[in-house]
Amino acid sequence: MLSLAECIGMSDLTEDEIAVIAEHEHVPDIVAVELGQDLLKTSKGVFILRCYVSDVLEQAKLAGKRDKVKRLDRLLTRFNAEHGFPRVL
């Protein structure tokens, strides 16, 4: 049986991305790994992941969680740099 750490290691996601998916979708981390891996396969899925991060970031801002806001802002910047934005045709 694979551990959570092994599943994360085999995925194309960071631990922070997995945590955001788990928080946004209210699912365990292992389910977030599978969901996130599926979402990364399409540009629509990448857009959805970007929205998850943005939503959790906004919630952290509203709750006044400064450390979390900083971490999520860095995550969103890194995510955008890695995955870019889909072209509009």
C-alpha cells in the first residue's frame, strides 16, 4: 500500500497545492492528490485549480490570516508561472 507521502511524490502537485484542494473541496489529502492530478490534465482543470487557490486566498484575507495569505500569494504566483494562462481564441 502506498503512503500519502509516496502518492504526493508521484504527483505533479506540491504539498501546498494539495492542501488548498483539500481545504477548498473539504476532502482528505489523499483524495485531493487524485483530484488535483486529474485537474492538471486539461487547461480547464488548471483554471479550476487556479480558482481554488484564489478562493482560499480570499478567505484567508477576509479572516485576517496574514501568514496564510503570504504563503498562498507565493503559491499562486508560482502556480501561474508554472502553468501560465490558457490562450483565448
